Amino acid sequence: MKIRNWFALDLLAIVLGGLAIGGWLIWSAIGESSLPGEAFMLLGLAVLALLIDARNEERAQAPSESVDALEQGKGEAPTCSPSAFDRPADSTRTGP
Amino acid sequence: MQKRFPLIIPLFLFAFVFGALLGRRWKGDLADGVLTAVALATIILIIISYGERLRPWRGQVSWYHARGFAFAIAGLLLGYVLQQQLVLGGNQDRTAVVAAWVMAFGLYALGVAPPRRPTRPDWRAWWQVHGRTTLVLAAITVIALVLRVAQLGEIPFTLDGDEANFALESLGVLRGQMRDPFAVALHSQPTMSLFYSSWGISLLGPTLAAIRLPWAILGTLTIPVAFWLAARIKGPIVGLITAVLLATYHFHIQFSRHNLNNIGDPLWAGLALLFFYRALARHSRLDWAFFGAVNAWALYGYTGARLIPVLSLIALGYYALSDYTRFWQQHRLGLLIALGAFIVVAAPILEYGLRFPNDFNDRVRITDIFESGWLLRVAAVRGTSALDVLLDRFRLGLLVFNLYPEGGGFYGLPQPLLDPFAGALFLVGLGFATVRTLILRKDPQLFPMVAWWWSGIITGAVFSGAEIQSQRLITLALPVCFFIALALWQILQLARRAVAGLPQRELLTAGVILLSVSSLYIYFVDYTPRHLGGGIAAETMTTLAPILKGRTPPYHVYFFGAPRFTWNFPTMQFLLPNAQATDIVQPLTAPPTDLLPPGQGAFFIFIPGRVDELRLVRRAFPGGEVQEVFNSARQEELAVIYTVPPR
């Protein structure tokens, strides 16, 4: 394993850290009267990091990424407009 | 150019008139005559639908013309159904009506999507592409089934009051006391649920496992639907993760093991959205017809499932508004087909709703915080505005999966509906999807799931009932699992971009297994032994029933439970229907020497709070045996039985 993209690694650290600490803070607050504001802030940061990553990926992705590659789990499902649903009836994307 | 159909009109008319005469002679009733005519004409229609392939008729008929007859017959059948519903009593036979209703939809579907010459699929190629996914999905479904049917009579331990009432009503269906599947019964629940529920008892007899089995099957069927839906939105891997998480989700397992129709909610909503996505993608008329039909079918389920047509309208509105002209051009026929299917399937229950609006909407009226006046009462008591109360409920509802335990009796889990890891992932997945679809206007395929969760939490938690109760939120089990899967998938994609050579599959599998094991641990190891759901009355009755079973009569039961609960609690009515029992409502002040006739034994059963009266009973009937009944996990006394043998 080696680092491929340092910025993505930073985002990943924010997401995992936000999930771990935010989740733990929420769990610790069960039964208490006040809301754990810090936990929601951390989870919000995790969401933000994922949103930034998704935007970066959209910009980097060639618009014509094939649906077949997505089938194999090699990429993300496309950001699609309603018309992107308009696949032919024999589309095999969704499995059995 | 196609030839006209010289044969079809006389043939059809002949069938219709002959059928009418035959039916009237046979049953002596004009409506039955019409039904028989329609049935016969339908058979003729089905035959002529294949007429193109039959040598003598080749070229004589075309579906373009035949479908007109299909619609006409469907309309006639529907008219028959609605007319019969007006005249038949609640306990009169509905076999012909139900058959006509099913045929009406069948003909409607045949009319909108005529059968085509079947193409021979290349199964080998299909298997090469989908074989592994199919095997994994089949394995997940089998595991889900085992998790839902193993020890079904014992887990959950308690037969709660509503479960028992449902079982008693299902027995009524089997005994012919209830014959109308297009009405509502107890708690304004549609009777169709009771008809469905009754097959378990007819198959296995009146046992706990039998009454729960039909719903366990329905819960299991939700798993492949969850896969298909999530796979269509975000690909097969997210589909499989969603299916695994839902299969092992303790909340979904609990309601799959309950004799209540709530577990249908995620299935019907999932199916409706699945057909919606398919219809948009494939322009398939049959998908549009099923989309409308499932939306209508939801009206025959739990009251909460009435959200499904609303959700469908929201989803349709979102897509229509994003590109109105194109959407209308491409899908206007599909929308009409869906509307027609909705009318055909929903017509009988809608007719009932129009005739008896109070019965039909009773549950909504009781639980709706606006209509019941709850909101204004609470606002007055707290001295705040109604908006403040609503915002408070919104906070509670929003975090019922993460921070606040639900307050209902059906589950009674003393913690939020998700563990901390799954809960954090869920919030991130929900936040990601909500911002992407509603603020950034990206990933529109996520919108129906986002709308499902938000509309479900607003109607099921914020607007319903004094307390937030899990049975109204079970529909959200599927979108919750989807958002966890989505978060996992997005994190994995991010990790893949950050680090090269990452063992993606292993990491994902480990994460999903961890979440699943945690959920199963909560349900089977932590929750189940404590017998938390169902309430103390139902738990006491469920515990007492096997102790007393087989020993009454000649034993008579004297039950010291009032005012907390009495012997006619539904749980006992189902578990020990033949027991001879008397409620001792007023506390004893003297030894009850006149209670027991000679030659008869008795069980004197005291619940905590009335155990003091045991002293007086012992003085009247000395020499009996005392047995304390405990919940061993909670170390809580449920009842004391004083057994006096026949003397």
C-alpha cells in the first residue's frame, strides 16, 4: 500500500475521525438532557469531507465513464440527471 | 395493414350472453349472471389474445382491438366488485368478488402491456454476469429467513395484546365470521392483513409460531427487494450491503417476528420505489402498472403505509419539476397507466373509506397530534407555542435512531435503534444524500430514498402519537440500512483514491460483518432474554399460559389482576381460550370460603399489588401449593399462583 493522494487521505482522516469520535460522543450522551453539539459538528465535518471528495471526483471523472466499469465496482455510480435513468429495457446493471 | 377482426365480436357477444344466462340460472341472481358472463368472456379474450399464433385466426385479430375489450371487461368486473361491496354484508361470502377484483387487475395489466412473443434469454451469459451476485443474494435471503423464523414461537417471548388481537381476528377469518377483505377491523386496520395473516394458522394451527410465520415471510421478502432497489440506485455492491444490513438489523428482525402488519411497510414502499425506478428507466408499461398497483395495495396494509402514495407523488414531483416538458413527454402514458392501476386495485377499499370515513380513518384520528388535539393540549400545559412542541418532537424523532430510545411497547429496546457505529454511519450517509440531492441538486436517483426517510420521520414520529413509537418507524428500516451502505461505499471510494493497493473487498466485508454481528448481538443476546417488549400484562399472561395449559378444567382460575389487567386480556384469550376463569375485581376483605364448589380445584393467581390477599385465600382453602412466577432475567416477580387441588 502507498499513498496515492494526500488530499484524499486528509479527507479520509476527517471522515474516520468524525465518525469515531462523533459516534462515541453521541453514545455517551444517551440519557442526558442536552444534545451533544460537538458530535454533530464532527459528523457534519465528515459529511463535508465526503461531499468535497464527491465533487473532486466528478471534476476528475471523464464524462463518458462506462456503465460496465461501474458494474464491476471499479468506479462510482454516475451523478445522473433524471434522464440517466433512461436505460434500455434489457439493461443488466442491477443484477438478477 | 392489419385485417379487422370478423370473428371476435360475435364470439365475444355470444360468450357474454351465454354466460349471463348460465350464471343467472345457476345462482338466480343478475349480478352473478353478469359475473359469469364476464368470466366466460375473459376466457374467450385470453384465447383470442393468442389468436395470432393460431392458424385459423392468423391475422384476424390484433391486440390493438382486443385490449379495448380487456379494458371494458376490467371495468365491468370492477363495477361488479363495487356493486357487490355495497350490497353484501360483512360475513357474506366474497370469493366471487375477490376473484373479480383480481381478474380486473389482470385484464387491466393485459390491456396495457399485451404479451409479446417470448424471447429466449441467453441464460449462460446472464449467469456469467450475475451468477455470483445471485448466489450471494440467495445466501443473504436464506440467512434472513433463518434469523426470522428460528424459534419463532419463543422469540420474542411475549405475545403482546395487539398480536393476540390480530390472531383472534385471523381465527375469525378462518371460522367464516369475517369475510370481507375490503374493510377495516380492529384499530381501523384493513381486514386484508387478517386474511393474509390467517394462512399461518390454517397451516400450522393456532400457535405462536403459526401466527407470526406469515409476517416473517414478508420480512424476509423485503431483503431481495432492498437489494434490487439499492442496486438500481447505487450499484450492486451497495445493494448487497443494504440487503445484509437489513437482514441482520435487530429492529427489522423484531417486527418480522411480530404478528402485526407493520412489517409490510418497508416491503411495499421498497417495491413501489423499485417499480418507479424501473418504469422511469425502461419505459415499461407493466412497471408503471405495478407501480400504481403497489401504491394502491399499500392501502390494504398498516395505516402507516398510506405514506407510500404520498412518497410516490413526492418522487414523481421531484423528477417532473426537474425537467417538466421532457418528463411529461416521455412518461405521460406511464403516469396514466399507473393511475389506472391504482384505481383498479384501490377501488374497493376507497369505496369503503368513502362509505365509512370514520372507521377508515379512526387510527389516523387517534394518533394524529393535530386532529386529536394533543399538540394544543401539550403546548398549553407546557406554556409554550405549538411550534416549540413540534420542534421538540422533531429533535426526538430525528435522533430516535441515534440518541433517544423509542417509547412504544412493541419493541421496548431501552437504547436507540442503532448502535454507535451504525448510528454515526447512518447520519453521515443521510447527511451526504440530503445535501447532494436537496442543496447541490446532484445524484437525483438518491432523492426518493431521502424523501422516504424524511417523510417517514415527519409523519411517523413528529406528527403521530404522544410518544415516538417504533412500530410507526419500521418503514424506515430499509432507507436507514441504505444510508449506512451508502456511507460505507463513499468512504471506501475515498479510501481507494487516497491509498493504492487497499484491500477494498476485505475491508468492506469486515465492516459489514462487524455491523451485522453487533446488531444480532443486541437482539438475540442482549434484548431477547430480558423479555422487554409487549408490556407487563402480556408478559405475565404469556408466562402463565403454559403453566396452566392442560390443567383447566377441572381447575377454575380466580384471577386477582384488576385494576391493572383482567383475565380477558387478548393474550390469554388466544393462548388459553377454553379456560374457566373469574376475575376477582374487588379486593378481598374476608376469606372467600364460598368461591370453590366441591369437587373442583382452583388456581388463585395474584399479580404484584394484590399478593396480600393470598393470606385470606389460604385461610379459606388451606393446604394448597404456592408457586412464584418470575422473570429471571430481570429478577422481577410477575405473579403468584396458589393451587388448590380438587377436594
